Amino acid sequence: MKSPIRNKIIFSVIAPVGIAAMLVTGCAGAASAVPTPTNTAAQVSQLEAAAPFAGQIPVGFNPEGIAITPNGQFAYVADHWSGISVISTASHAVVATIPTGSNCPSEVVVSPSGRFAYVTADADVYVIATATNSVVDVIPVGGFLNGIATTPDSSTLHVADYSGRTVTAISTATNKVTATIEGFNGPDGLAVSANGSRLYVVNQASGTVSVVSTTDHRIVGTIKVGSQPNDIVVAPTGSTAYVTDGDHGAVSVIDTATDRVTGTIDIGATTIPEGLAVNSGFIYVACPSTNESLTGTVVTIDRASQKVVQTSQAGNEPLGIALLPQVATNGATAYVTNYDDGGLVSPDTVSVIPINGVAH
């Protein structure tokens, strides 16, 4: 993902007058009315059975990270200059906007329990109760926070401080910092192993992935990947991790049993792979184009063959990607943040892209 430092430098130079005022008044305004979510066991299957929606949903300015609740009802979007948008996946519309004051959101994760969404915003982490879409706590960490991940049991949150070169562990029971881990180089994307014992930290500046023990917060390994890596995901089985190599138009494949790169998947020299999502059958990569006048794409890779099987059009500069929870393995519905779809004046968008995973 874009580093928070780069965002601030670029926007302070090119922001139009109307949006530049947010640099003074804050990244977000007043909260909108919030509906109370429901949570039924049949919700996910109902979403799968519904007619697929393909289109773009207007959100705030410069959306980056996105996460979907485990029941598939809502998507939380970190709009860098206008707070947090909450999208109903049933109505395909923003149903709430959560302000973050003078702080600018970057990344978001929803706890596996579905009770909370956590958002990195400058030096703080915002804790949002998903039942009410209200901020229930703000955790001060420091630095310029970007990547964020939770353990499978929802007990611990990890956040990356890109400028401070650290990763912070936070207890979700107390919302207090429990450890600060040093020794990284531009930490960006984070992912936790399926069993919760390992944290994988992408070092964007050094082209490596650090392997961290979640029990004693020590770096126990370093994996060399491609240049300018951005994001990382762990497959549902836990056996494999995937890393986007931003400068090479590729995805590195890591065997988590040996912590070694076992392959590199070429997805095209004209793409800049950013956000990642994975299910049991496929890897999905949000890719801005190297030509800024062209819209970005979502590249679908078959996990078994490690070949690109589909390319879908997204908006301008797609960064974050999340999947609706689905039982089927032959496709997905992807929600993709388009960082620069509205230009400098209009709000940007989230693309909703049904992907069937069939080569064409």
C-alpha cells in the first residue's frame, strides 16, 4: 500500500481548496446515521444466492484499505481524507460514515469474531464497534501507522509503523500496547499464520518479509522477496503466503513450513501489484497500471497452477481488496478500493467485481 508519508506529501501539494480544508479541520466530518446490523446464520448463503452486482460505489476521498465482516454484510473502507465509509453489501451503498477527526485512515481489519473493526489513522488505532458503527476507543501508538492484522482468536492486534520501523502488539481485551518490536525496514503489509504463531511483516524498503514469533515478539527469520513489496496474505490452509512485488509486476510464493520462496508468479510488466486477497482456489491482486491514464485491474491467479486465469477491470489506482465470504471455490465477489477514481474534486469509489475464476 501507499506509505502514509507519501500520502501526506503528495496531497499537501496537489489538494484542491475544498479538500485541502480537511488538512485544517480534520480528515472527516460528522457521523452519519447508523443502522444496527443483523447477524443471521443464513446471511452468507443469502448473499451468495443473490444476483451478482457489478459496479462502483461512491465512498470518500482516496480510499485505501478495505475489510468485510465475517458475515458478509458490511465492508469497512479507510478513506484517507474523509474518515471511514461503511458499505452495505446488500444495498451496495454507504450506510454510515465514521469520522476520525484530524487523523487520516490508512488500513482496516475486522476481527475474526466480527465484533470490532480496527483502523490505522496516522499515529492512532481506532476501535469501532460493528454493532453500532461507533468509535469506542482510540489507541495511541505513535509514528505513521499503515499495515494491520489480528490473530485468529481475535486476542491480539498488530500494527506497522512505517517511519518508526517497528511493529506494535496490542491486547484487544484492554486496547493497550503490550510490545513494540524493532528491526524492520519500512514495515507495510502484515499477515498472521493460520495457527496464530507467526506474524509476517513486509519490509517495503528492503524487499524482505520478516517472520515474527507472536509468543515472545522476536524476529525469527527473514525471507528475501521482490523489490518494493506491498501486501501479504496467508492462504486458508496456512501452508502458503503470497506477497506482491510492486516493482516487478509479480507475486512471490512462500512455503510457510520452510519460510522460503518457492516461486514467483509474473502478472505483467504494466501492472503494479498492490492489495491481495486469497481463498481456497485463487489469489486476487489489485493492480494499478504503470500508465496513470489507464484504469487498474484485478488479476486472478489459479493457486494450483500459479497461472493468471482472468483479468478484470477496476477503477483508477486500485489498492485494497477484500472478498465476500463464500463457500464456492470457483470464484468470488471482490470489493476493490480505487484510490484516485474521482480525481481531485469528486469522491472516489469501491468497485464490486464478480469473478468466476475461469480463464478467458
